[in-house]
Amino acid sequence: MFPRHRRGDLCQKATTMNWGKSIVLTFILFAGFIGTMVFWMTRQRVDLVRDDYYQTELEYQQQINRLNNTARQGQTAPMTYEPSRQEVAVVLPQTLRKGEITFYRPADRREDFKLVIPDQHGTRQVISTERLSKGYWKVQLTWSDGRLEYFTEKEIFVQ
């Protein structure tokens, strides 16, 4: 009926074929994995935190001076975030001559924006957070009294 083969011949042929197919299949799967990873990686957006990253790093000494001036002079500009009212309130220092509030979003620099503060020292500035994307933000206030510059920052999480 059926041709008779020796048992050793069948095992040898099956083993030889499976090894060859396994090696080829392994290379195909590996190449497919690498190709998928390359495709996926090229689709990811990679941003520096800022366009002028290197220039900003060189100018960081000015930022250190602002922080030292704020600590030394005891200048404060209290900031509060009220999630229920969707607003950030900043009490401007009495010494303010010019200033700027920066909303900095570490996750997406395209959402960063700045507000220039007119000479309104001692008043309360209220900024709506209604249009801000949900997530982590830094609210940074930089101001000058005409001679020295100061800096303060508050971290908020918009919900």
C-alpha cells in the first residue's frame, strides 16, 4: 500500500527542512520588525524645547541673575491657579515697570505664548486658562523695576 521508508530518513529530512525554513522565517520576521520600527520612528515628532535652544543656554546667566535678584530683594509676585474658575491670578509687584507673563508648555512648544504686562504695578492680573490644553504648564513672570530684573514661576496642571 504505502511505500515503506526507514524511520531515520524521514526524521532527517523533516529536521533539515524545518531548520532552513526557521532561519529564513526568523530573518523575515526580524527585517519586518526593523522596518516597522523605522517607519514608526520617522512618523514621531521630535522637538527641542525651543528653536533657539543653544542661544538660550548661553544667556542662562541672565536667568540666574534674575533668580538671585528675586531672592536677595525679597521681591514676590504671588500666583494662584483656580481650576474651578479656569484662571491664573498674578499679583504684580509694586516695583514693576515692565513685565511679561509666559505660559510654557513642555509637552508642545507650539502652544507656548507670552503676554506683555503694561506698567500696572500693584494690581492683580487675571488670565483665563479656558483655551489652554489639558496638562502640565509653567506660568513664568519676568519683570523689571527699571534697574534689576526678577523672575518667578508657578507650575500648574490644567484639567
